[in-house]
Amino acid sequence: MRHGPLTVLTVAALALAGCSPPADEPPVPPVQPSAAGPVPSTAPAVGYACESGKTVSVQYVDDATARVSYEGATADLRLTPSGSGARYAGAQWEWWSATRDGQEQATLGRVGPNDQVGVTVLERCTRPTSGGAAPGPVDPVGATPVAGSPCRGPQLQLAAEAGDAGAGNRETVYSLKNVGSRACTLQGHVGLTLQDAQGRNLTSVRTDRIDASGGTVRTPAPVVTLEPQAKAWFGLRWSVVPNETMQRSCPTATRIRVTAPGDTSPVSLDQTFAPCGGKVSVTPLRATQEPVVTPVAGP
């Protein structure tokens, strides 16, 4: 039988159709590259050298989180409001840093009771920042204060003004004098560290922040403006009675180191006393010396 050209073409078309995929099965799409970009690199940890010889490692995870590692423990702290510098706080620690004169200065504090933050300074640390930008926060206020800016350690002078005693308790009233050339402000409680005769921090003695009447702090302290040569006052209170069940002798402090609220530059004063009970208490800074107590005659 002879087949015409049309018949041959029809048979070829049918053969090709039998080799093609079914119409209801769409072709497999080509593999597309992943839409997710590369995983961002982790910010490097920054080591801060501390006065005790130890190191605090801090990783600034993002603009609001600092991951602090100290003595084998690590905690994520969140950025909180502060008068100057950058303050990060969590359930157990506070990390407060500021940069001035080419050096980043910071304190690591232990969070105290009653939602008080940084009441006990564990470490005072530094890190040089010259030669490059610091990955951590930078204090927006320079080393030279302007009128109305927070007071800094270099422009303050610490002095013991008066003391009082009674029923096993003691109190010394201290002043912070503005020895600078410009006005500055103070608000709240000072940071306080006690040291022994060897210059070691008395970490066994915590510092509680109290109000002027000795109760729990519930309202913000007023802002105290210090003109040049003006003073602000605060009280330091402690017990001289050893704990009956836990303590037979009390540690002796020979020096106090004080930092203005929000600052990390300490001012020091030689002062010998033996606080008992594992704690001392400080009152807020105030513009007057009241309540007036007797002048300091000795330890």
C-alpha cells in the first residue's frame, strides 16, 4: 500500500506526541537561588581590663543589647535610660560605660533588692579606644562639661562633713564639691565602693540605696545644680553590731570611692570604719546638709 505525504506526516506527529509529557503535568521549574541573604556575622566580644586584674567580656549584640560575661557567667542586658554614657541592666547585673579622653571606662554592678540597679560595684574596668571606633556605646557628652550637664569625677571633690552615732548605728555625711569652672547637675545616688588597706574592693559588703528617711526609694530624687564651688550632700549609714549568727568580726574599710550618678570616674577619700551586717546604705544627693549631724571627729 502506498502512503501519501500527508499520511507520513501524521504518523510522525503521533510518534512525537507519544514522547512528550502529558499536558496536565507542568514542566519542572529551574532551581532558583535562595532569597535569604548571608547570615550576618556576629559582633566580636570586647575585653575590658578591670582594677582587680580580672576581665569583663562584652558583646554588643545590637543597638539595645549587651551580652556580658564575667567569672564564667553570661547574661544579656538591655539598654536603659541614663543621664550620661550607656547603661545596660538585667536581673542580676548592670553594665555602665562612657568614653572620654580616648578611653572607655565602665563599671559592672550587682543588682540589689527592691528593683534597685547597680547598688554594688563588682568591677571598675577600662579599655583604650584610640586607633579606631569602639564597637560599644560612646558617651555623647565630652570630657569638658557644659553648663547644666551631669557632673563628672574630675570636677568633684569628696569630703566628710559630719557624723552621728546611736544604738549601734553610724552615719557620716559627705559632700561633693564642684571644683570645676562650670555648673553641673547631680540626681540620685552615688556609686560607692569600699576598699581595704591593700586597695582591694570589699565585695562582701553591699551598698543599699535608701531614701532620706531610711526607707525604700519610690520616687525620683530631685536634680541638684552645682555652681562652681557649691556642694551637694549624701549620707552613708552602717551598723557596728556584728550579725549574731553569721558574723563574729566586721571587715575594715580604709577608703571609699564614689562616682557621681551616671559617671564612671571615681573620687576617693581615706576613711577607716568597720561596717557590720554585710551592708551599708546611702541616701540620695541633696542640695542642703540637713539633717545636720555632729562634725566628724574621727572614724
